[in-house]
Amino acid sequence: MNLQWGATMPDPLGTWPCQIVSGTLIVAMMSPGSMSKEAALTQLLTSLFADGELSQIALYALGEEIHRELPHQGSLQTLAFEVMRHAQRHNRIPALFSAIRESRSQRRADVEQVERLWSPNQAPVINSIHPITTSRATVPKPSYFVGRDVLANDLVQRLQRDPVKPIAIMGPGGIGKSTLAMAVLDRLEIKQRFPDARHFVRLDESRSVNAALALIAQSVGAQGQSPTIAELQGAIAAAPTLLVLDNFETPWEHDRAASEALLSSIGALPGVALIVTMRGAKRPDGLAWDRTIHVKRLNDDEGLKLFYAIADFDVDSDSSPIRSLIAELEGVPLAIKLLAHQAEGVPIAAIIAQWKSERTAMLRHAGMTSNRLTDWAMSVALSFDSPRMTEPAKRLASIMARLPDGIAINDVHALMPKEWSTAVSVLTQVGLAWQEDDRLCMLAPVRDHLRANYALGYEDWVIARLS
């Protein structure tokens, strides 16, 4: 089997590269008796990360095929997200990627033509390919879903209404907003309500409205390099559509007016149920929103359950050291997941020692490309470096990083009498802090990262020491 087809095959039919690569990837990962899926994926990635348009298209096709053909492979799903984000940087992909979304008969004909033209000895393998669905649903599944049943049930009930009002899922970075949305899209009731058009669109790298619109159009199957709202409507007119725009704060922070206009236009399309996930507590204007779903911390038992599910520890062993360690992460799912990945196959005593030495610097998924899902530092940086952040807000956040019990609102007023209100509002709106009674609070993993990476001036250091 030639695992380097995607990088070397010529382009005989113009828009064929996507289809050829797509069929090849299924062959490489599905053929009986071949290497493991992980090994095949590694070799494919090695060959496809070369420069050139065909390689970029192949990368996107690889990510799509992992989503569709291997829906239960959690580690491969994570790699698929990385691959697709890398490939989306290529500006011709929206036009060429439409070749992947053909009907079952067309896809079968393509694979058969690949067989005839490129690999006539692969017939038994190609015949073993899993059936390709004609559904336009593009929904990744969360690898782990713990402690959110009440929120999920609430969201499912709202999506059963007619019409469905737009829903915002809000909360700090790493708290599980995307996971909640993916889990709900996979619920049986939602599959029955939206059987052929459930779409989860990641926008965390879409720093413009045009980039966001291109990804949305790509997901729903709209044609053209410069899609319009009318083309979106044409693509989704055939069936009720559930559209999740994940990390919508990215385009919104860079162009608020245009992003709100886009949301308003999508929300007005008939038959579209809209969910938006965003960091922080501030929703975009321009829509008649349903009540916001605020995602909060896991409790200690839920955090321990999530850790055990990933780290594969013996649940009958003494959980006291692990429980104490998890408690320091204050129920933040992403932090718990990253710690659990570090703990796989490692004695708990070694993990505790590493935590005492490195703190949140150890919260990263080794061997994975760093991004907001695999590296705690990058997750916090997305909020701290947000265009919404101001210098007074950054100063206040750096002071709070030294205050485990938070800071009284009156003390913030005394500390920065002219800027205190704006600074407090900004920190809560970007999800770095929240107000509880008369105090402003910050999650422990956020404090740890900011304390280690952002220095204080002498005056603020004295204030933090005396508070």
C-alpha cells in the first residue's frame, strides 16, 4: 500500500485531489490486516505536511475523514482538529473542499475510478470501505463528558421548541462549553429533530467575518469561494438545521459590528437553530437571545471522575492524594484533562512532585501541537491577550493572581479609583474573573499561570502582599 498518494498523485481532473485523497485515506486506515490506525495516520501526516496546494487539500480531507469514518477514536479526533486547523490556512480550500461532500453514488464512482486509474490491485481493500452517509451532519463527539447532564438536558429541551431561539453558551476558557455543545448534538433527541443537518463549526482561528462565513458555508455545503448569506440559505433550505458556532468570540473581538450582522442574518434564516459558544459573560448584540447557559466548575467528585477516566488509575486505590491534587485545579475540566494525560502510566507520587515543581506549566498534552485545547498556557493567553483587554484590566488581573481569596470590590475601587469599574467589567466579560457577593474572584489555574508569567511593579507587589 502506498501511503504517500496524497503528496505525490497528479491532478488529472481539476477538483479530484480531495476525492482521491479522501478515498486513499479511508483505504489506508480501514484496510484489514494493515498497520494500526494510529501508525497509518502518523505516516500520512508525515507525507502530507509537505508544502503545496495538493498537500494542504489532503490535510483537510484527512481531518474530515477522521471525523466521519472514525467517530469513536478520541485521540484521532483531537489530531483531526489539528490537521483541519492547519489546512484551513490555505485560501483555496473552501472552493475545492466541496468535492468531498458528494452523494453516495458519486463518492463510490470516484473511489472506483481511483481504483482503475491508480491502484488496480487494491480492489479488495476498496470494497471493504464503510458505507458513506449522505447526511450533511458534521458533528465531532467529545471524548469525555462528565458533570453536565443538567445543562445538557436543559439545552435539549430548548432545542425541541418551535421556533428555537438563539442560545449562547458562556463561561471561562477551558470550562467545557464546546464539550457541552458537542455532547448535545450527539443526543438521540437532537439527531431525530435534526437528522441530516447538525453542524459544529470551530471559529477559534477565524479572525475575520469572511473567514468565519467561509467555514460556516463549507460545513453546510454552500458552493463558491466567496459565499453569501443567500447561498447559505440555499444550502440549508432542504432540512431543519442546527448550527453551532464554537468560539465565536474570535471573529467578534476582531470586528464586532460585522460579526453581529452575520449572526443576525444567520439567526433570521428559516429553519435554523443557532447555538454560539463564547468565552466570558458578554453576548453579541443583534439577536433575541434565549436565556444564557453559563457553564461553571465541576465539583470535586466530578473532577475526580474525569481524571480517573483519562488517567486510567485504579479507582479502588487510595484517592486522597489525587483528590487533593484535583482540588487545586478548582474543577476546571481542561486543566484536569491535561493533568490526567500527564499522569497516564506515571506513579501518582511522581505527578504530585512534578505539580509542586512546575504547577500549571505542566498542563500540556505532550506530543501534541500547542493550542487552546492542548496547552493551558495558550488557553489563558487567549483571554489575557484578547482585544477586549485593557491595561488597567491586565494590571488588576496580575494583582489578583497573587490573591487566593480574590479581592474586595471596594479595594479595587481604592486601588484604581478612575478605572476600577471598567477593569472589573473587562475581566468578567473575557472570563478571567467573576464577581461573588462583594468580591472579585479568579480560578486557581488562571492565577497560577498569570503569577508565573506576568510580573508586578513594586507598588502593586506591595499591595498584593498586604491584601
